[in-house]
Amino acid sequence: MSRFTHNHVRTGVAKNLAVRHTAQTEQHGERTLPEVLRLFDRNRMWSDRLKEINPDYFSNLAKQQKPEIFWIGCADSRVAANQIIDLPPGEVFVHRNIANVVVHSDLNCLSVLQYAVEVLGVRAVIVCGHYGCGGVAASMTDDDHGLIDNWLNHIRNVQRLHHDELEGLDHHQREHRLCELNVIEQVRNVTKTTIVRDAWRAGNGPEVHGWVYGLGDGLLRQLCVQKPDDAELNVLPSPTKEDCDVHP
Ligand code: CO
């Protein structure tokens, strides 16, 4: 598309947006935050950008999803699954919660896992934590956080399980290591679900990986992996101290 045509389209888009914006304002009232209304504009421009590259992009994507990756990550806004592994819509199935915890009685997480494994047939499940995780940090204090303390108790269990290793570290190192250990234990939880065990027994289950992401450098590190034929989880050497120091 020529520059003129491109700009022409953009101008047209801008006019449409103005009309749409007014319509949204009228529909939702003046009380709606401008920041929220602007999301419709951003969505329209994003959709138009992709359709300029491939007019059939959305109609093709609407026909089916066939992701090979199931991502279990933290809800932290800085750890957006698709963006940090640079995959477009349709390529990764996602479940996120505070501190990427996998609890065997959490019907939400288990339902998404079941769909990923049994219906989508994903080839890999990735539990991805991150250094500087607020949920992990909160679990290390005795402060009263209200309801969420019930959730954070799962991380406190991880801390108790690895007490001997964590005890010898200073607070900064302990928090970093707990971010890693939390991922490893949540991977163990995934591998112990009836969903993954049944799939492995049937010979078609996914690999399960544990990763940790550095907020300070935008890079992923591998922590552990279990493949269907492995007798147990393979825990890799902890990332180096230099890696751990990459932290805001
Ligand atoms: Co987090």
C-alpha cells in the first residue's frame, strides 16, 4: 500500500474512530473514564493494522484455535504471556493468577488445564514465574493482606518445604530463590494432576516446563522440565547469582 493510500486509510479510520468514540461516550455516559473509552480506539487501530497485512487474518483465526503451548503465569501486568514470547493471538493458551500457583482444588485452573490437554492437545505446559513477584514477596511477611493471605499460604508451604535451603540466604536472595522454588513446586503440582497423569499414561501428554522471567532484562530462564517418559522432574541448576541480580 502506498504511503498516500496508507495515510488516506488512516484518515478514514480516524474519522470512523471519532464517530465511534462519540457513540461509545453516549452509550456509556460521560462518567466512563477516557482511558477506558480510548481502549476501543486502540483496539480498532490494532485490528486495522493486522487486516492491512492480511485481510483474512481474523476470519481465519475465528475458524479454530490450535495452540501448542499452555502458559500458566503470574497476573502481573509486566509478564504478559504472548508479548514476552512474541507470539500472536491463537498461539498460546493462557491461565494467570497471583504468583502462578497451581492448586489441586482450584477448579478454574484445573478446568483450563483439562481443556488445554484433552481438547487442544497442547504439546507443552509452561509454568512461568518472575523475579520481583509481589505475591511471593507478600508471602514472606506476616503482614495482614486480608483474603489473599489464604492464597499466599500455598507459597508459604513452598517456603516451609525448602526451609533449610532458604534459611541460609539474606532476604534479597531468599525472595529470588523462593520465586524459583515456587515455580518448581507448581510444576510438580501440574505433573501430579489426574489430567496430566492420565494423558501421560495414554502416551500423548505434554511436556511440563518451569521458567522464570527477569523483569530487569526481559529474559526467560529454564528451571525444570518433565517429559512424559521421565520418571521424575528434572530440576536444572539454579540461575547464576549474576542472573538473580538482574532485578529492578
Ligand atoms: Co508476580
